[in-house]
Amino acid sequence: RGGQGNMDRLRGPLLMERVRIPAAGARVYKQECALSFDDAESPGGLFVDLASHVAFGRRYVEANLAKTGNPVYLRITRTLKEKKDDAGDDTRASDGQPLQKKPAPSPTVLGVGVDGGFGGGTGPGEDDYEESYAVVVLPEFEEVPFPNAALPERVIEAANGVLAAAGAERTAAVDAFVADEERKVSKYAESLEQLDNGVKISPDPTTWKCEESGMTENLWLNLSTGHIGSGRRNWDGSGGTGAALTHYEATGSKYPLAVKLGTITPEGADVFSYAPDENDLVEDPHLAKHLAHWGIDVMQMTKTDKSMAELELDMNVAFDFSKLTEEGKVLEPLYGPGFTGMKNLGNSCYMASVIQAMFATEAFATRYGSAEALRAAFEAAPSDPSADFALQMCKLGHGLLSGDYSKPPAEGTAGAEGGDGPGGNGVSPRAFKNFAGAGHAEFSTGRQQDAFEFYQWLLQLVERGEHARASSSGAQATTATDPSLASSFKVEERTQCEASGKVRYVSREENALSVPVPLEAAVNKAEVAAFEEHKAAVEAAGQKVDAATVVRPKVPLTACLAAMVGQERVDGFMSTATGKRGVALKSMSMLSYPDTLVIHVKKFVVGDNWVPTKLDVELDVPEELDLGTLGVRSPGDGGVRPGEEALPEEGSADAVAFEAAPAAAAAPQADPSIVAQLASMGFPEIRCQKAALATQNSNADMAMNWLLEHMDDPDIDAPIVPAAPAGAGGGGKPEPPAESVEMLVAMGFDAPLARRALEQCDNNIERAADALFNGAVSMDIDGGADAAASSAPARALTDGAGKYRLRAMCSHMGSSVHAGHYVAHRREPDGSYTLLNDNKVMKSQSPPLGLGYVYVYTRA
């Protein structure tokens, strides 16, 4: 079909005006269709518009022609090469049918931007494919093979420019990473204290054992004390007893660096810092010297244990849902509309679990899941599809719900054994992740994130995107056009001054109920106590507890909801009725019941060592939930009730002037014990006082860390200038200390959010950290305080009966928000459950309802 007639058409002035040569650095989309997840391997190939440089699959290229009038395209077709296997045998039988494929080699690195989340051997590489090209003219689909010297020069240059471009989709993602590439040098390594206690470590691995439990695996040597202890327990039950961490805490948290013994080689080793401001794998540039202190010559050491990167890889690879069993039953793969998975891009399971749960709701499925919604979004989209929220959501929704990417694998292929099959099942949401993560410090990275935080971010994106669309058309947003309305509701916070009895009511909009877990409400306390006794005996004998025998506290979800609305005592409340600090009682209730009720279980708490840990607890979760029986709704329309008296507003004529704060409150004093400890080490007293004040008299270790970081400050020896008391001069609350903000940022939070949390918690860093980890601090999408939105027009929130049915849930396996794995379970209309684990979609036999982290209920 490459005759002279096609050449003549391409030379026409009208067509030539529709061909644009990509400029250097221009965005060129050539890896995936703008409206679907079709690519160059899909039937018909991929058509790149030579005017806009946006790609379209065969099914949608004519829609682009109708919208833009652009008729000239570069078609890219990608096919797997026919080749011999490793033994030199043909890959096809004599009858032309494909032979059974050999198992893919084991992955060797974790991957970001790599389907399945792994790289290094999980599938065919670039060299296993071949591409062919043609210049195609629509609407007749006349084509000329490319390269072809007879083509007009402008067409040749445009096509070559497209092929030479890196591709905007790939440029926006990190291609791959090895788990230990981003390790930072520990600030404690340079001046590490090492005790002269006579301890020497044998180079013979058979002599190594945990000093507490006697375990001989997963052993960590404290580089300061020479203590050998086992590592922490992993989410899958493997690991150790945590003796190395316990030793760090028992020695005053002064010796943070530990090395994993079995990983020591001349090239290095796994070094972990238990310090709260690092709490991660780190680099020790002086490791050889530090090990020599304990008698270990790194040049003579060989690797005898798996590195942390290898262990993480093993745990993720072992999570193979094609063979996962529940109570010994092999799970059945599901295919067709609504049963489409999302390929793991590397630590993207948090996003996939939330997306799957939300598209189980009618609001999301109706707004973004239909072919009509997709075409309407494309018609309204700008020329660059990556920047349009509605198009990205509709592309993802239609891809998940249409069934186009959920086909049973053909017989005799790898997919028949549980793999992806030819072309793969499931969608790769690279474009959506790039869009959703843009502008966010965490979601733009390839690191694991908290699923509930992503849910809140997603709802903010939906609200912002749909608000902009409604504003441009002058229409009022409804649940049909803005799904965030279906999940949002009003809550009311009641504060009562204990001294005066007067009350204050404040209402705000929320998109989830974040409920605490009252362990005292567990219904199996006796069984838990018996298990803990058994566990202690087993570990004392140096053995591991069988994960199948673990007994967790079982707490009813209704008890969590009751705890959420229960009264909380607040000390130090400044009352406008008395002008004094005193005690207040706070409680919360709902003012409306949304169509979609999202319940977030506060399983992650901040431990004594400032490390967020996960409560190992099971919930008793009802499939049918009636909020009307739990007393969570505020009577009437809210506000001051009959017989109550309102607290005066600050600054009003009825408000009592606050008593002058005592001098000690206006100018906090440094803790003498902390100052004395630092001074005993030889530091000047003025520096010790500043360190104690900067860390809010937390403890000597934190003060020491601050002091070491600020030794070179030009004003380190300047006199301390007392801060003006609140209400005097400039007035208002004191600015959050920069050091406190830095500590929260080091935990993974944005600086504006950290400052907001400190402001809400009177600059108490422990309370602020707890509030952040429990999702109790909110900001608007541009980083401003949510209070600034009080002047915005009220949104049309849904309301109705408080009876709900469980629709979906997101579960987390692991002990940290920054590790582990997320999956989603969806309850089908017939009462059965579907397990959605990345791109694997299976029929669940025994869904773990009690182990959820985020639950999604819809109105019954």
C-alpha cells in the first residue's frame, strides 16, 4: 500500500501543514495511547500524530482525526522476536504452534517504572523485540513503510524526531533502582564512639549468635558496644526478636549504628542507624576501621547472609498470587469487565489498592468508568493529555472496568500458568501516577507510601479537578460530576470548658472517619494473654513462633467508632469564659451521612523511639453497619443546644481577658539536668542551654544531636533572647521551632504540613507526630491551612440513612507505613469477594476482613 499515490498525497500543501518536527526537549508521547492502555504491541500498533506528537491506539486514532483534523501519523508496531531458547532449540514446534515457555529467570533488582515492580530478569528485554514503522495517512489508512527516502523531507524529519525522542511517559518515571542505591552517609559515622570493653568478634560465622535469644540468623553487631543481637521481626513472620534494637534503647539510645554480620564483604555491608532522625539503612564510610576495632578484617570476610535488599525482594517475589492459598485452597483467577488489575510500577501497590477500592463505588464508576465519559473527556481535553485530570481518570476507569485488559491467557502460554500472558493482563498506570504525584513530595517518588494518605490526596485531586471543570461551565457540582461529594460529610467538634460549663461548636468537612483502636475493648483478652505467655517461652528457647498460631487482640469496629465520638480530656485549655488555663472536654459527632463512608483504622502509632509502628490487631468488622445505633450523629442541625451557653469568641465583649502568663511561660527555661549532662562533656553552658530549649527539653540525646548540627552557627554563643509572650507585641502563637519542623520532615512529611501539625498541637512534637501519622492534620491541595477555606461556598454534600454495606477494603501487610504490601478486597453484589493484588485478580475464599486498614462502605 505504499504506491506513488500515497507519496503524492503526502506532498500536498494541506498535509504538509499538519506535520511538525519535534523541537529538542519537546514532549513526545510514543509508548501508550492517550485514551487507553494500548501500545505498540496491541493489535494495529500505535499511531503517533505527527502534528501533536501524541499517540493513539487503532481504536481511537480516528477520534483524534475527527477532533484535530490531523491526518498524518507514524505507526509503530512492536513484536516479540522469534528466537531459539537457551539450549539452541526452536521456540515453535513443527506445526508452528508455540512450545511451552520456560520459567522466567528470577528477578535481581527492585524496579520503578518496571511492570511487576521488578527488573533484571522478570521478562523479555528490549533486545527481544523488533519494531517496524510506517507513515500512515487517514482516513483511508494509506501507509508507506518507514524509513523511505522517497518521503517528503519534512515527514522524514518529523518521524525521525519522534523515534529519537526519549518519550514523555518514560522521561517522567524513574526507570529502575536497586534498594540500597539511595542510602545516605550516617552523620553518626564520622565521630562514632567505640567502647574499649575487651570484646572481640570471631571471623567464624558459626560462632555468632544473639546474646539474648541464642538465634543464629539475622544478627546485627552494634558498632559502638560490640553487642550481637537479632534483627526485628518482618511482616511475614520471619526475622528476629528485635534484640539489637532493644540493646540500643537499653543503652540510653547513645549507640545507633549496627552492621548485619553475614553481609560483611570487602565491598561493604548492610549498616542500619537506629537514631530517630535516620532510622534507615545508611552508609558508614569508616566501616572497615569500625569493624577492625572488634577484630574483624573486612578483607577476609565473605557473604553468609542475605542483604536487606535481597530479603525485601524475596518477600515481594514470594507474594505470588497465582499460587496464593487461603486455608489451603488455590485461588481462581478472574477475568472480564471489572476484574482488571493494575501492574506494579515498583512500590505502587498503595495506589492500586485505593484506586480499586474507590472504583468499586458507584460514584467513581459512573463518573469515570464509561466509554461515553472517556470520549467526552477527550473532546474537552487540551492538546497535552498528560495534564488533564478528567482524561487521566477516565482513561484509568475505563481501562479497569471495560474488560479490555482482562482476558484469559491462551493455552500453552506463560499466562496459562498464572503469568501475564501475551501482551499482559492488567493496566500499567504510569501516566496516572505521574499526573497524581506531580507536585507532591512523596507520591511523586518511587517509595512506598501510606494508602490512606493517598486516598485523601486523590479526593483532593478529584475535588480540585471537578471544581475547575464546573466553574468553567457555570454548573453546580453534583455526585454525578464530582465523586468526592459522595465521600464527604460534615462533622462537629464540641468543646466544653469544665470550669464554666460553657461550650463551643466547630464544624468542618471530612472525607473519612479516622477511628482509634481501643485495645481495652478486645473481646479475647484471655486468649491473647495465653498466647503472649507461650510466645515468651518459645522465644526464650531461641525458637520462632509459628505465624499460623498468632493470636491478635480482636476489637469490634463498633468499639472503634464509639471511641472516636467519646469524650477526650484536654489539659491546659485557655478558656475565654474564665481567662485562665484549665480543663476542657472534647467530643466529635457527624452532621451528615455520606453515600460512601470511608473508615480509616489508626493502626500506625508513634512508639517511644519515635518510630511509627503498626498495631498487630484484628477487628470484628460487620458487613452491614448501622451508624444510627451507635450515637455518632449530632442531634438536629448542630450548634449550641437548648440549655447550653456558648463560650465567648476571643476578642468579643463577653470574653474575659486572659491572665498575664508568668515569666517562666513567656521565657521557657532549659532543663538543668540536660544542661548538666551536656556541660559534663565539655560544651559551654550557653550552647547546652540553647540545645535544650531548641529540642523543647525532650532529652539529652536529642539536645546533643542538635548541638552537633549547630556547632558552626555564627550565633551559637550569642546570648539567649527571650521570646515575646503570646498576646504581647505581635501576639498569636509562637512560631513552630525550626528543629521540630526538621524532625517531622525527616519522618517523611512536607514542611507546611509539619508546621500546621505543630501549630495545632501547641508545638508539642510528640503530639504533632502522632496526629500526622494518624491523618488528623489536613491541608488544602496548595499547602494552605484548611481553615482558609471557610469562606468558600458550601458544597452539595450527600446525606441520608446511616445504614451501610461493606463494599471494599484495603489491607496492609508489614510493620511500617514505608514497607510491606497493600492489596484490596472487593465485595461483589452476590456477597462473594474478589482479591485485587496489583495485576492479579482472584476469587477470594476467606477474605481477612479483620485485618483491613481502610474500609469502604456504601449506603444500603
